[in-house]
Amino acid sequence: MFLFVLVGCFIVLLSIGLPIGIALGLTTTVVILWMSNLNVILVAQNAVAALDSFPLLALPFFVLAGNLMFYGGISRRLLNLADAMVGRVIGGLGMVTTVACMFFAAISGSGPATVSAIGTIIIPSMKDKKYDVNYAAAITAAAGSIGVIIPPSIPFVIYAVITGASVADLFLAGVVPGLIMGFALMLTNFIMSKKYGYKGRETAGSEKWSVFKESIWALVMPVIILGGIYGGIFTPTEAAVVGCVYALVIGIFVYREIGIKEVYDALKDTGLITGATVFTLAFSTSFATLITMKQIPNMVANYLSSVSDSPFVIMMIINVFLLMVGCFVDNISACIILSPILLPIVTKLGVDIVHFGVIMTVNLAIGFCTPPYGINLFVAAAVADTSVAKISKFILPFILAMIITLLITTYIPPVSMFLPTLLK
């Protein structure tokens, strides 16, 4: 009965259009007042405690770094470099999109931000080169999902805050799965481009060198961020601040594309994204605390154990469940709500806490581009001036490629755990 009321209240509040953070807070409050003898102050205490976290400070700074990259012209130069590298291949602009998203992911940490920054430039170019605009939006939406897997990653920071996992280990663990997903998307793009007749272009060697020289300052940024973290020079939170300062300096003094207006726009966008995220995080933590106190994770674990005692089958069930959740709930909210429920289950199976963080993030990254509510689809549709329904026709092969990456990540642990183990 408790679980029925909890889920029912949450669904009702979402269905009337309340933001997910408010819905979580109200659900927790109503259920505490109605069906428990707990003090309602628990909601406020856990919400405040959730935000009292040093690693969480990385969130606004990584978002700001991504925005400064966009307004400072760094993302455009990364696109030019990607074009020089893979633009000649069949389906060249699709390849360029994927590689550029992988570059951008190494700085931004956000899927929708990656789609917006890269899509704003590449989708009109693909349209000019006679690509179907819906195909262009689909490959951009899919490739943008890499933004939360290749470090730095905002969902990894959130997961670390919730579970106590190491942010640095999570960042390391995301590198190989992110690269595999990128290559899987490029292979899918190659096959589809042969079908649709999308060709590449010739690029002169002198032009490649010129583009590389112009992009060198952009390429240094992920080296500074990730090299500083793994070299023990600064923490992930400090690295995010360094990234902001570097992006600002390069945008103002080197590329000379950032002025007062661009700084204001970057700060405004960062405030809107961060405000919504931390509000959701705060009340999601209260919600998660309530369900943990009511032993709901144990109930779920017992149910899964009754279905099968095979780790392979249980992980498959969890993957299918997370893929379904990703169709309707955003990455961060799903991570906050489900981590306390699923983590005790997978740790009993012997799954490392860092490995599961990658599995969950890859799962929910796929949700960025799955209908009906994949946020990357909506961002790409807005940039391409088309509809999500039209994009969905082309997105399915890319989703299949991402699911294959998920299965590799889930059932071959060294794929994600090799680098964290190597560098310990």
C-alpha cells in the first residue's frame, strides 16, 4: 500500500505538469504526513544535506565551461578539426558530428549542451550538403549522448555525490565506453550513409594543418582538466573552475569572440540549468531517503531474486528497466531516485560501485535520444526546425548501436574498470 501511494502520488503530480523536483518534494511530504510517523522536517533536512557537498560544486562550473566554449568559438573550431580528420569518409558530416561531440564531451559533461553547441553549427551544414535534415538531427542527438559518458560528466558527479563513489574513478571508467559508443555510432553512420548516398569531401593536407593550428587551444582544455585530475594537481571540482577560467581567457584573448554579452548569456544559461538540477537533486534525495527507510530496495531485491538467481539475467532485467525509465525520466532525476534502490542489489551480485555508475549512465544516456521524451531529440528538433516524430524514423539504428555498447559495458567489466584499476 505504501509503495502504491508513493508511486501513484508521484505520477499524478507529474501528469498535471509539475516539474519533477516539486513533484518529488510534494510526494515525499504527503506520504510522510499520511502514511508514516516520521517528522516532516526530514524532507528539508535531507534536501539541505544533499546540497552540502564539495564535489557538487563541480556541476555549475562544468556547465559554465561548456557554455563559455560555445560562446567563445571553441566548439566551432573543434568541428573544423573533426571535419579535417574524418570529413573525407563516406557520410563525412555524420562522422564529423560524432567526432566533434566526442571532443566537446571531453569538456562539457552535458548531453543537451553538446547537441545544442554542435548541432547549431553542423545541422545547417548537413542540410546544405543535401543530407535529410531529420537524419542530421538524429545523428546529432545520438552523438550528443556521448557528452555524459566521456569525462568530465555531470551525471557521474551526481552519482558520486549520491553513492560516495570516487569522481575521478568514474571519469576514468567512462573513457573507454564513451569511445566505443562513438565508434559504434560512426560505423552505423557509415552503413546508413552508403544506403542514402551521403559522400565525404576531399581535404587538402595544408588545410588540415591550418585547422589543427587554429584548434590547438581548444584541444589543450581537456588535457588540462583531465590531466590535472589524474596527475593529482587538483580535484574534479577545482578542475571545473580551471576549465571555466581557461575557456574565458581563450575566448577573450585568443579567439576574441567573448564580450560582456556572451559572458552574461553563458552565466544566465548556467544559472537556469544548475538551478533546475540542484532543486531536483535536493528533493530527490529526500525521496530516496524515505524509500530506503521503508526498505523498498530490499523489497525490489527480494523480488528480483525470486525471478532469477543468475547475475546475467538480473543485470539484463535492470538494463531493460533503466532503458524504459530513460524514455520518460531525465538522466539526473532517474539516477538520483534509482541509485539507492538498485545499488544494494548489484553490489550483492559483485558489481563494483564504479562499474555500475557507468552502466547506469550509459543506460540513461540512451534515454536522451529515445522517444517520447528524450531531451536530445527535442533539442535537435528545435535546432533543425523539424519534429521529434520525423527524427525518430532515423534514430532507431543509432539506438541499436548504443544498446550494443551498453551490453559490452555491462557484461565485460574490464571495458570500464581497466583504466581505474591501472591508475590506482
